[in-house]
Amino acid sequence: MSLPSSSHAYGIGLIAVIIGAALGVSYYQLYYIPELNAKPIIPDKVLHPGDTTTIIIVPGSENPSQEQNFTPKTITAQLGVNNLVIWKNTSEAAHTVTPDKPFKDGYNGDFGSPGVIKPGAAYQFVFTQEAVIPYHCEPHPWMKGTITIVHGALTS
Ligand SMILES: [Cu+2]
């Protein structure tokens, strides 16, 4: 009579394994995946700053002997103040704003112009975290700039 009791124990064990697996899958779907996809909570002032930071791509930027291209070349923007950064192309050529190393903002994702910025067009990006990002122009690698994002006085 040892066989029925051991097969009974085996059955309970099997049910426990199935329930355990089901709980594991539910946890993964309900809590683990949403946690992975969750965006950080960013103050409204940072998402919609009152001011902008503007960088002009000046006429003649495509000329390697011209020193002025991204103007100003280095600039600092403050979170919650002027962290909406705009690159305006006032030259006759198409340019890009391309980070030297890929940079992903925790809220707004990959930084860098998608393709070229045509003459007269602009590229803008809202930074939501502190960073120092050297960037360049893909077709004209001598065009270089650095954008630095710091905490604003009101958002530390
Ligand atoms: Cu360029």
C-alpha cells in the first residue's frame, strides 16, 4: 500500500509546482515588466520649462576653415529653467546634431537629430537629467559643441 500514498504526494508536489509557476508568471507580467517600462517621474517645470536655450548653426558652418559653426559652442542649460534646447540651422547646408557617444535621456530617450536639419529648420530636445554631452555634425565632423545640463536653482 505504499504506492498510492507516494503517488498522492507526487500529485500534491506537481500541483504546487504548477501554482508556483503561475504565480511567477503573474508577478512577471503584473509587476516586473511595468517596472522595466516605467518612465521616471519628472516635475512639470522640467517637462515644460519657461525658457529655451538656443544654439545657432551659423552661415558658413560647412566650411572647415570657419571657426564659428555651432554658436555658442559650449552652453549650460538649467533643469526647470531653460532645458528645452533648440538648434536652429541658419546656414545654406544641411547639418546634424549627433552626440559623440550615444546619449539616452531617462524620460525623452535618444538625443540627436533624426537625420539632417535642413537650411531654415531646427531640432529641439527637452533634457530631463543632468548631463555633459559633447556632440558634432555628422557630415562636417569639425563642427563640434558641448551641451551641459545642470540642476536649476528651483529644482534641486
Ligand atoms: Cu554640418
